[in-house]
Amino acid sequence: PVDMAGSIVLSVLSTCLQKKYRIQGKPGWVEPLNTYVIVIAPPSERKSSVLHLMLQPVNDYETEYNKQNAAAVEAGKMQKRVLERRQKAVEDKVAKGNAKPEELKRIAQEAADFEEVSPMQLYVDDITTEKLVAVIAKNHGHAALISSEGGIFDTLSGIYTKTVNIDVMLKGYSGDTIRVDRIGRESESIMDPALTILLMAQPNVVSSVLSNTTFRGRGLTARFLYSMPVSSVGKRKYRSKAVTDETYRGYEQLVVNLLEDEYPEKPQTITLSPEADRELEAFANWLEPKLTNDYAEMADWAGKLVGNVLRISGLLCRASVYQSHDFLMVQDALSVTGKTMSDAIRLGKYYLNHAQAAYSVLPENDMYENGNLILQKIRERRLTAFDRREAMRMCRRFKTVDSIQPVLDFLEDYGYIMQKPQKYSGTGRPPLPKYAINPWLKEH
């Protein structure tokens, strides 16, 4: 499914760009570019093979980088061992009165200034939350958790400990400072952490996660973007069309270009163009009143959607340009265009529909069944356009606007229909939504 690969790419972009860039929505509102994504699909949907394909450029880059820097990593280990021996020798001399305290201060400063060169680790998979904190600290405040399974939720639920520990997941999303002080471990303090998460999970795993009162109550489930691709089992063709070399090479070049961006002392700020600002404001104004009625059952999730859309627009903005990494090259400031923000909002509405299915506001099977019913009526009548009232007359099961509008949004998201732009003065009753029908439906 296209949306399975697309959701994975969103996480790959986050892995490449988190802590390098951030995006400003308006004065006083800045979002990082890390995302949390769950792709929900039953067995035999080829989750692992798609994930492997999309991660291959990341794996290749990491492997090649570590090969080229193997000598520097080993030299760093040697230098650290030499420094530790010198430190011990000076301590012994000072203790015996054979050296001045100034020597101890000098070696202590050398130890404090020393920074060991570590192998590149762009993401982790099977890991405990304690180890994840250590990885984030070692990676200068960022990490990515990418897994073809949802086993991390077992870890969070306390499979290894008697208590639930989800703080790193909560703070890694929002950038709140992580401080860990425990007996038997060195204290760790991470300012502005950034964590990207991508999980490929089966429906029963996500169901148990959403029913976990701790996860839901503390806002963990509200941080994830949910993707529920349509099942292709039973309709797959053996001789499927492969991704062209040109397309995949373009994808590889994009990933490498993003990974080659340096980590600055402070993330570079991406701004919004006036058009993008208006697009985002209109979307926020459209969504806000729905949080207390249409999406009241999932207001915790929907309340974060505008922020997630802003993050997505930042990822799309950087991914849309090729930046040279020549020495002393000064890069132009990045600004989100109106078109890029429109694309981000479209993706946001896609995840909104799929979150409804995941949260059982509109169950997944009902969504597909209702969508198929509308398409069937369209085919029977050979329509080329229709409005919402006509759709309700065709399909009598929809008694209210609230029952049919999510299904129409769902069909529009998948490209079967497209809402026509209409003029509205802002006074009186808004015109009924009118939709054009994809000509492809006539042929299938």
C-alpha cells in the first residue's frame, strides 16, 4: 500500500532531520521535526519487506560512515584509555604528596573536555527505556526507534519492571528535559531531547495500547499518527510492478542529502510564508470547534493534530530542496510555501481519518464498507459529480451529516473523489460540499 510506504518515509525524514531543524508556526510557537508513527496492518501485509526497502539508504549510509570513521573511533577509545591511566597516575602522585593539586585540576579539565568519537547509530529497535535514555544522551540528544513490531509497548507496560515507565517517550516527543538520577547509575541530563518512533504493529497490539488507561491518560497514544492501510491480501498479483531504479535512486539521493546536513549548535528555524500561515490558520480554525463535538472521543489526539501538521510541513519543506554541502556554502533560509502547507494538511486529514478508525470512533471495517457503498452507488448511476445531500439520498443508511462526512473525507483522501472549490461570502448558510469523481472509477 502506498500509505504504508509513505508513513515510513515520514519517519525516515524525521530520523534524518530531527535536531537539525525546527519550525516556527507563529511567534512563541516552535515545533521540533520528530514524529511518532504507527502503521497498523495484520500479518502477511509485507510490513517487514516494505520497511526494509525504505530503510536501506539509511542503513547503507550508517555502514559507510562507520567504515570511513573506524580509525577515528578506535583512536578515540585509545585516547580515552590513555587519559584514564594518566588520571590514575596523577591521583596517586597527589595522594602521596609527589605532585601539586594544580596537576589534578589540569587532568580533570582534560577529562571533562574529552569527547569520545562514537560509531553512528541512526536508529535502534529492540531496546529498554533505560537504554533508550542512554542512547539519546550518547547521540547528543536525539535518537530514533524503528521496529517492524510493537514490542516496545510490552516494555513500556512493565514486562521488565513492575512499574510503567513512559517518561522518555513523553518527553522525547515534546522536547522536555530528561533527568535521570538513580542508585547504581550515572546521572543523565538531556536538554531538548528529540525522539522519532516508527512501529509496524498488528491491530490487536494497537487495540491493547489504546485501551491502556496509563498510556491514554498520560497522553502517549495521542502523540502517534495512525495509518491503517487497506488490506491487499486476497487481491495481490504475483507479477507486481516494481519500483523503478530511477525512482529508488532519487529516494536514496534525497536521504543521503538530508543525512549530510550537519547538526548545528541550535537547530535551524524553518519559517512559514504568508500563504502557508493562512493555510495553517484556516485549518486550525476548522478543527478547533470540532474538538468538543465531532472528535470529542479523541480530543486528546486531535488536539495535537495542528502541531503534527506543522511538523510535517517542516519535513516536506526541507525534503523539497537539494542542499549543497560544499565547504563554506551558506544555505538559504527555508520557508514553507502555501503548496507545501496544503500538502501537509492533506496528510493531516489522512491521519485524522485513520485515527478515527484506530480509536473506534468510526470502526475500520465500517469505514471501508460505507465507502464502498457510496462508490457502488456512484457506479450504478454513472455520476461524474454529486453533492452531500445527493449522497445521503443514494445511501439511506446515513441519517446525519456527521455520519456521512467522515466517509466522504475518507474517499477524498484516497483520491476517489475531490471536493470542488466554492465561493462563500461568510454570511448565511455555507454551500453544500460538492464533489468531482475520479474518472478512473468508470474503468474499474
